[in-house]
Amino acid sequence: MAITVFIRYQLDPFKREMFEQYAKRWNTIIPKCGGDLIGYWMPHEGTNNIAFALISFDNLAAYENYRARLRADPEGIANFGYAEENKMLLAEERSFLRKVT
């Protein structure tokens, strides 16, 4: 069963530009590690500190393999370090979804 990981980020609203750079870097890293990146979404109007990402996988095992590859990938490690160093992410939540229709 295919799954999509829905990630909800709470951002420091004064560091949205840093988050945008962080998100853009995943465009090459995620597919290289085995994820099907649907996209990242930034605040535009309304709430200024919430962003989202969607990444699909063939199944939960594929997601677990992806996570292992991501933890070993030099670019992935560097991007996680960038986020941690700049403290732009205040919270991150993951939900695992399956398509109904």
C-alpha cells in the first residue's frame, strides 16, 4: 500500500527565508534517497509560521529504507545541520496517510 508522509512544520516566522532555502535543498536529496517529493509549501497569507511537505513511498518499508539512506547522505546530513544551526524549525509533526480516492 502506497503511503504519503505529511510533515507539518512550525517555523520561526522571522526565519521563513532560511526555511525556503532548506526546503529547496530537499528537491534533489529526497529523490536521490528514494522518496517521491510531492512538494513543500510556505506561508503566503494568513498564518505566517506553518509550512508543509508531502513525500510519497510505495510502502512503509520503502519509507524506512529512505530514512536510513537519508541519515547517511552527506547532503541530507548537511541540510539537517543547517536547520539545527539556524533554529528555524520550532516543531515538526509527521502523519502517515494512505490515498482513499
